[in-house]
Amino acid sequence: MTRTPITYGSYLRIPELLSIQRPVSDGPEHDELLFIVIHQVYELWFKQQIHEGRRLREALAANDLPAAGGTLRRMLVILKTMVGQVDVLETMTPVQFLSFRSFLESASGFQSWQFRAFEFLLGKKNPRVIAIQAEGSPERAALEREFREPTVWDAFLRMLAANGVAVPPELLARDVTQPIAADAALQAELVRVYRKLPHVRATCERLIDLDEGLQEWRYRHVKMVERTIGFKQGTGGSSGAEYLRGTLFAPMYPDLWAIRTAL
């Protein structure tokens, strides 16, 4: 049997890809296509970030610092691309967005299960967001699985221990479903890492870059929402920009930030 040769279009499933941008507004409104494309691209980046984050977790747990460093660099570049996409969304004026906003009904970025899975993977776990997904849905099941898995932070702690850092035993055995809490004993050890273990310090700094990059993305997202809809309620029932403001300046890795004062 002759095999159909793989082409650019067939490998990337271009016909299927181009068929899933389906505006729902009357007309449809010109700017709705941009809104759909941007958010579909975000979901693809979330998928890639989850893929890379799992590799990062594995590399850290195996004390493979070169692989961890390369993966972190890629994730950081993707984050910059994600932030840059906000510039494209901000070419849409409030009037242009309002021309089709009512057609979104209850649809909201607040419902993105992939972004929540990415947060869970990195270490920011909040069980309340699981309930946003319908009970029995594949999305909810995926979030519940990720919620129970060790985080990048847990793998980082094991990497520290493998390099002779005296990580408190209770941290190595911590409940991975709980939020990451600052620990004074670990901070004292991290100060020593920064002064004595430059190869480990480099990984710490890349994690800080990742944490800062996510905070930057959140900030740009908040400002984009404010300039587009002001302080109107979000389409998904959230308080919109007010809710998003509450997510700002909350680092995932508080110990890595806290030691700056002691260095």
C-alpha cells in the first residue's frame, strides 16, 4: 500500500486548525476573530508550558542541572512571548471589545483549566479553582490529578538535598497539595547556597526569573482588562479586574525572595 506523503499542512493539521476559529457574534464583528485567535494561542502555550514544566520537575528531581537550566530558559522565553501577546490584544479598543462581549455569555479566561494545571505544577495550589470545572468532566479530572502530584518546588528541594544542602526533613516529606510556605531554616541554607554553591545558585536564579515572569504576565493581564472593560464584572461571574488585582505580587517561591535581604 502506498503511503500518503506527509506535507506541511497534513503534519500540522492546518485545515483542522483553521476551522476552529468560529465567531458567534452577529456579522460577525471584525475584532472577534482576533480575540479567539489570541486566546487559542494562549491555550497552546499553556499546553507547552505544562509539557516543559513536567520535564523541569523530572530534571530537578534527578539533579540534572544542565537539563533543568535549558528547560527553564525555554519556559522563560515562552513567558516573554505570552506577555508580548498582550500588546496585540491591546490594539482592541473598549468599544471594539464591547461589540461582541455580550455574545461570550458566561465564557471567561477564569475557566482555563490548563492555566490552573500550570500553576499547580509550579507549586501554586488552590483547591477552590478545581470546582470551576464541571463535576465528572475530563478537565476536572486532569486538575485533580495535577493537584495530587509533586510540584516543581518539591523537585527543587530534592535537588538541593542531593547537593548537600540541609533541607529540613519535614519539607522533603511535606503534603504536596498544600501551598508553599516560607521556612526560616531553609532560607538560612539558601543563603549558604548563594555564597558557596554557584552551580546551584544559578538554578535558584532561574526559578526567580520564572516566578517574576509569571507575576509580570499577571500584571499585564490585569492592566489589559482594566483598559478594556474598566471595573465591570467579568463574563464568568468574577469581579473582573478587581479579582485579577488580588492575584498580583504573590510570589510562588517566597524563600527565594526572602533571602535577598540576608545576602
